[in-house]
Amino acid sequence: MPKQPIQLSDHFTYSRLVRFVLPCIGTMLFTSIYGIVDGLCVSNFVGKTAFAAVNLIMPLPMLIGTVGFMLGTGGSAIVGITLGEGDNKKADEFFSLFLIAALVAGIVFTVIGLLIIEPVAALLGAKGEMLDYALRYGRILLISLPTFILQNMFQSFFVTAEKPHLGFAFTVGAGCTNMVLDVVLVGALHWGVEGAAIATFISQIVGGLLPVFYFVNRNNTSRLHLSKTKFNRRVLMNACVNGSSELMTNLSMSLVNILYNYQLLRFAGENGVAAYGVIMYASFLFVAVFVGYAVGSAPIISYHYGARNRKEVHNLYSMSFRLIGVVAVFLTIGSMFVIPYVAAIFVGYDAELLVLTTRAFRLYGLSFLIMGFNVYASSFFTALGDGVTSALISFLRTLLFQVAAVLVLPALWGIDGIWLAITAAELAALAVSVYMFVTKDKKFHYRHAE
């Protein structure tokens, strides 16, 4: 007998919660995997310089594309709370407003990005052949920004629509498209970095544009549908404020990546940037588990908070900490074993770079023990509609603490200080997260069942 579909209004056990969030974790993991294939093809078929150039310019389109995460997480919290209050029509209107806003923002930022990419690449330290590779790759990704932003936004809204499995299916479709085209365009046809960028562009059409047709169809069983809407400045601003933590997280990641690359060029040259590129691609697999859980569980919290079901919010809060703790230990231990093999796949053709990457990744991997709690803390407060607290945690964790660490620690421990900066930042952020969980309970009442 088939299992009944899980709804946001259900009471969640460990089994039910894991079943509900697994598609979101799968979505994030698969997104990471096809991103890794992108880097593998460039590194092995085009070369080390092209790989370093791609990783040097990648933060720019990623930085601009963060608006999709902001509208997705902030908007889905508002929509989830509205569904919990029982107003489905208004939830559809808000969802439609956020989609239109994401599309307009994507077009505007594409134009801005194309105007600034060359001076930005030069400012980041790209010269000669590396600058040429960076511009050829980056311009195509900037053109694909509207679909990239929509793809990021739909990751949250598929969960709110109680269709996480469908969201995963779209991600698999986009990922398979990207991986096949990477092998064909970069490996077989030798189109270089342009081939990798075109493969990404086409995959984002699958993940960002095709879901629009699903939500337009009002005959499906989705909790959300696209409908007529009108401009609502207050709701749009609330979504931006509420999703500012995710905006800050992704914005900060891009800015910090730029700083890491700058420091690594000073300490280790092109090899340092290439090693950091491998770490970023591979670490996505580990971080994806935490982010996927946070994205998958947030709409449940929003729904029950909107329905004033404090007992279930407490239940979700308690279970989440236990699950994250167990997973963090396993991921950290597992990363230490798989790191040499992952590094060899990317840069096995260069012995010196392989040694540097393996040591760097092991030091960086210590952060997985702490990171999940901070990712969940930020997502939890977003789900409750407290975007300010969520943004503060994200700002301190992903920007202020990391910038301080990556500037100070190398003066003490050289290049090892750069690799340990992420762990130092996560430790400092954990203290902030614990403080917020304790003090904010006075307002939201999630630490004790009623």
C-alpha cells in the first residue's frame, strides 16, 4: 500500500520529517554534483589556467544571482504563513508577485553585470590568458541570470507547494542536461570555457523556466498556482527583509570567495586559486546536506507558526538539532577519508597542486562539524518571519567573521590560516546562534512544548 503524501499540516516524526526533506537534500546534492562536473571538464579538458579563471570570475554571477535565494526563502516563509492562516488565494497572489519580481531583477542585473565584468575581473587580479578565459565564461553566465534566479527561487517554493519531489525532478533534469552538455561541448567538441558556460545556461532553462509552466496549470494538485497579482510594495519589502539572511549568506560567500582568491594569489599564486576552486566544488556536497535540510524544513515551521501550533514548532526544533548533530559528525569524519580521492579527480595531473589541495581540504573540512547548526539557525528564524535575526547570523557568519579570520590568521599561520578561517568563523557564529536561540524564545516560544 503506497504511503500517504506528507502535508505541511501533519504532525512530524523523525521518519516523516526525513522523508519530507530528503528531496530537498537530494536537490542540493544533485546541484552540487553537476556543478562539480562543470569544474572537472574545464580542469581536465581546458587546463589549470582556465579552471583558475572560472573560479576567479564565478563569484560575480553568483553574487548577482543571490536575489533568487532572497525571494525564494523570504517569499516562501510569507506564503507558508499565509497558507497556515488559511488564505490560499492570497498565497497564490504573493507567489506570483515574487516570480515577476525575480524575473525583472534578473534582466536588470544582467545588463549591469555585462557592463562591469571586465573591470571587475581585472580588479580581482586576472591578467593575460586568465583574464580572457574569465571574460569568455562570465559573460555567458551573466546572460543566463534571469533563469538562474528563477531556478534558485523555485527550490523553496516547490517545498511550500508540498511538491519537493517535483522540485527534485526538475533539478535532476537540469543537472543531467548540464552534465551531458559539458561532456559533449567541452570534452568532445572542445568548445572550451564557452562550452561549459553554454551547458550551464541551457540547464538553467530546464530548472528555471519549465517550472513556470507547471505552476500556470491550475488542474494540478499543487498548493500554489500562478494567478493575477498586483504590485504590493509592503509584501515585497517584507520578503526581501525576511530573505535577507539567505541574500547575505550567498552575497557574503561571493565576496569572501573574492577575498580568499586575492589572499591565495599572494601566498600560492595560480595553484592556490585552483586548490580553492576544488575545495569549493567538493565542499558543496557536504554543505548541500545542511542547506537542503534547512530549505526543506523551513516551510513546515512557517506553516505551523502561522497556524499557532507551538507544540509542533517545538517538536521540529528539537528533532532538527539532534539530526544535524548526528549528520555533522558523520560528514566530518567521512570528508577526511574521501578528500584525497576527490582532489585526485580534479588535479591529479599536477603532483604539487594535488598535495596542496589535499592538505587545504582537510583543514577546511573541520568546519563541517559546526556549520550545520548555523545554517539551520539562520533558516529557522527566516521561517518564523524574523528576517533581521536571521540576517544578523548570516552576516556575522559568512562575512564579518570570515573576513576577519582570512585577514588575521594568515599572519599567524601562513597559508594554513586561510584554510582554517572558515572553521574559526563558524565557531564564532555558533556562539551567536546559541545566544539568539535562547533570547528569542521569549517571543516565539519554541523551546518548550505547550
